[in-house]
Amino acid sequence: MTTVGGRGPDLGPRGVHGDLDELLFPLQHGTLFYVGYEVLPPVVVAGANRVSDDEFATAAKELRERVLAISSTAPIPFRTQNGGDYDDDLVLRDHVAPGRAGLGVHLRDRSMETDR
């Protein structure tokens, strides 16, 4: 779980703070996943410094539900360094996520056959 002062839209792909998934990537992938953790999608409370009582109750409910569902929540599908997607220089092979770039290419996309 994390809280952010941004209101939500400002943490999107075109928001002033940048995309939240990309902001969290170094921590989730580079720190947690790299050393062996299965990383779950975060529960994020946007605008945490100014939530109303109702918004706080909603966030608390979402966090309770996430904790209760930990065992059935799918982890973020990061690619493994030695799983065959990367070459000897740790660069994605040409056939993996062709035509795409950015941090999102380091996630397995099970819906695309060309992804593997």
C-alpha cells in the first residue's frame, strides 16, 4: 500500500508526476522482484493528505479486502532476467514485445502470442 499527495490524474501517463506504475517500477521490480518477492499490484490512496472521512473509509475497506485476498491476488507479471526474454546484454530480444518500448515491456503479457 502507498499513499500519494497527487490527486490521481496527475499520476497518469501524461500527468505532471508521471505514470504511477513507472514511478514504482524501480522499487517493485528492481528491489522487491529482483530479490525474489512476488509483488502484488499496489493499493494506492491518491490525495491522501486531503481525503474526506468517506474517502478514508473507502480506502480502509479496499485495503482490508486486499489483505484478505492476498493468497488469490495475482502478482505483477514481471519478466525474469534469466527466463529467455533477454539477451546476454540484458536487452529484450527482438521478438519479445516487438515495436514497443518503455518500462511496460518488462511485464509479461499473456494475451499476446508474439510477446514470447
